[in-house]
Amino acid sequence: MLKYFFKYKYFLIAIAVIFIIALATVTMSSSPLYVTNEWNDTNAMFTMGRSLVDGMVPFRDLVEQRGPVLYGIFAVASLISSTTFHGLFVIELLNLIVVYYFTVLIIRIFLRDKNDESSAYLMAVIGPAVVVGTTAFEVGGSPEEFAFPIVLGFIYLALKWKNTKYHFKPWEFLFAGFGLFYLFWIKYSMLGALVVFFCLHRN
């Protein structure tokens, strides 16, 4: 019976991933369906990423107001494809998969029947849908888009602690510290709620 459950579980996950890929292909202007990404900010970040690969130093050789981690993301995208946004599309797709994963974890907290998690694997597509549906998304490549998985991770930890009085493991605090660092060097103005999280769990 357990063998069939796992097969069913992976079938539902496969359906969800196919939906996410289709959703990303249609909504993200970095996808092969679009000629280019027309958003000014995405183009500026892509220029910063390519310049980083070419050996230029951000904030010395050229200046933009966002953080160096975001430049690094676009640098990796330029290594995949330096003349199109297809490399960025690959990274954005992976980003949505991580969003899906954390959404599954959050939904599982609220399930009445903890032995029946199948519904969570389909319901969790709402996470990626929210990412591409918010006004901060624009047409792809925004700091908020890449920050969303970390924000969801913190929501998951907070809900887990609130609902079960769960004591965090050291690696979970390590994840939280990495998340704080990651968000700060993407867009520091998004740190407010994360600082509150650390203040509540300082002991």
C-alpha cells in the first residue's frame, strides 16, 4: 500500500511541476515565447550580471541600487545565455519550484488528516501562482520574485513554532541566518518581518 501511495504522490507532484512550467512559460517574458524582457529593471540587472562576469566591480565601475546577490543571480543567468533572457528563465523556473516546495510544507501544517497529504501537492501550486500574479512581479526578474522563497521559508518556520511550540534545530537557525543575509543583499527594505522573527526567537 505504501508503495502505491508514493507512486501517487510523485504523480501529483509531476502534474504540479508541469503546471508550474506552463505557467512560467506563459507569464514570464524571459521564456522562449517572448522576444525579450521589456522591463527596464530586468535589463539593468542583466547588464549588472554580465558586467560582473566580464570582471567589472559593482558600485565602483557601474552603479545600480539593488544588492550584489541579485547581480550574482543575473550573472549566472548570463553564463547560461549572454544574449537572451533564457538563462534567467531557467533560474526563475527553479525559483518557482522552491516556492512550490515551501507552499507544500505550509499547507501540510493545516491539514486535518496528517496521513493524507495528497491534496497539499496540488493545492501548493497557489504559491507559484501568487508570485507571477503579484504587481511586484511585473514581467519577471524583480527582487521580490527571488526573495519570495525565503519569505515563505520564514512563514513556514513561524507557523510551525506557533502551532506546535516547535523548538528549532540548529540547521534551521542556520537557514534563517542565511535567509536574512540573502534578503539583505537583494533588497534590504524587505528585512522588517525577518528581524521580528529573530527577536521573538532570541532565546
